[in-house]
Amino acid sequence: MERKTAKLLDGKALANKIQQELSAAITQLQLHIGRPPGLAVLMVGDNPASAAYVRGKERACQKVGIASFGKHFPTETTQAELEEVLAALNNDERVDGILVQLPLPNHLDAVALLHQIVPDKDVDGLHPVNLGRLVRGEPGLRSCTPAGIMRLLQEYAIPLKGKQAVVVGRSILVGKPLALMLLEADATVTIAHSRSHSLQSITKDADILIAAVGRPELITADMVKPDAVVVDVGINRVTDSSGNSRLVGDVHFESTAGVAEFLTPVPGGVGPMTVAMLLQNTVHSYSQRSNS
């Protein structure tokens, strides 16, 4: 009997649905608050990938009715100048969310800048206060990519309680916060990484496998348990011998699709969900500020 191919976890469709819900919520809230929600995305330098991400975020803001207070700075901008801008945004009543687009030029201290953002406007969920709230299971702004993955699993009614979840990758952006969110959902969680021995034996045990290492097509079919749920966080540009480039994930899609039950496409899986959660965090912050 021919093996059916994996069902796709369609992040793009879910992100559109979330944006429609947020748009309706903003329309209602604005009647009471008297202004739209505001998001400030700060970008330094001319990294083309970052510029594309920022444009995407600004378009998404426009679509749902969030005002953009984006600022683009030249590469040579100093730490002190950026800290001054962040201090002004922290005090700006029109701004509910602040995000510093990473990576930053080498002369800047990204961690120190993230610490300057007041926690209740930290829509990337990376401030130590918000990460601490996550560790303690308290309400707070959650990191966008992990929160997007959890929302995607919820949308497709994928059970997590008691399941073996393996997260490949331990970054503060994805791996660590996602492991905590999975634990909160009663999954049994293993974190693997580039120095893990026998990676295949670890991933093969996973009912839910999340690849977030930034290595093209690292996860292949022989590393996946039959009928597992596979979430691919990676976005890698690869160029073939003819000079043609394409985007691939951290998972070898074609082979894994014959083994997994669910699989996220790249692009169109986790990426749109990250932006949707950024918008959701901004609207959450907006609604909280209106209640205070």
C-alpha cells in the first residue's frame, strides 16, 4: 500500500485567520482607547534579509490597523544613540510594542539594548523579566516564534500531554523558550543541539520533533519516527551548482513527508506565525495598557 504523504501545518492560512481576528479586535478597542495600537521596529544597517523581514512586519501592521513607528538607522549608529531612542519609545504613549531587529552590526551590544526596553513593551518576549515569567508559568509577553509554533499545534488539535517532544536547537530565540512552553503543556521535553551524541537516536524517539538549528536539511527521513509531527523552524538559502538559489528548512522536506504525519512547509509554515504572534503581542500590550 502506498504511504500517504504528511499533512501540512499551514502557518500562512492560520496567520491570515489570526490577522483577521486582530483587525476586528483593534476596531473594537480603538473605540475605547481613541488611538490605534503602535509598534516600533528598529533596524540598524543594510542587511537585506533584515530589511525584507522589517518590510513584511510593516505590511502586516498596516493590514490589521497597527500604526508603525519604525526607524531605520545607518550602520555606524552608536549604542548611546539607540539607547536614547529606546528611552523615548518607552515613554511614548502611542507605542505599545518595541522590537530591535536582529542581527545588529558587530559594534553594538544587542543584549544591553534588549534590556533597555520596558518589559511590557517587549513584544519579542526576550527581556529577562518576560523570560522569567515564562519559566515561572506566569502571564507575560512570549517569544514570537515559539508562541507561533504552539498556536499552530493547537490549531491542528495535536495532543501534547505526555508526548515525547524533541527540540533540536537551544537558542534563546527559539529552542529554550519553546522547550519551556512544551513543558507547560505537559509534554516530556528533550533539548538536543550540535554537540549532542547520536542525534538520530534522540530525534527518532520524538512524537513531536522541532528543528531549529539553522543547518540546511539536517533532519532526514531516517531520523524521524513514523507518524511524528515535524516542525521546521529553519530558513536557509542554498545555491545549487547552476547558481540557482532556493529556500530550504532544517528538515529534508521531500523524504520526511513520506514518514511524518504532520509537517510544516518552508516557506509558509513557521515564518508567517512569527509575524502573527508579533502582532498579537502588540495588541495584547495595547489592550493591557488600556486597562491600566
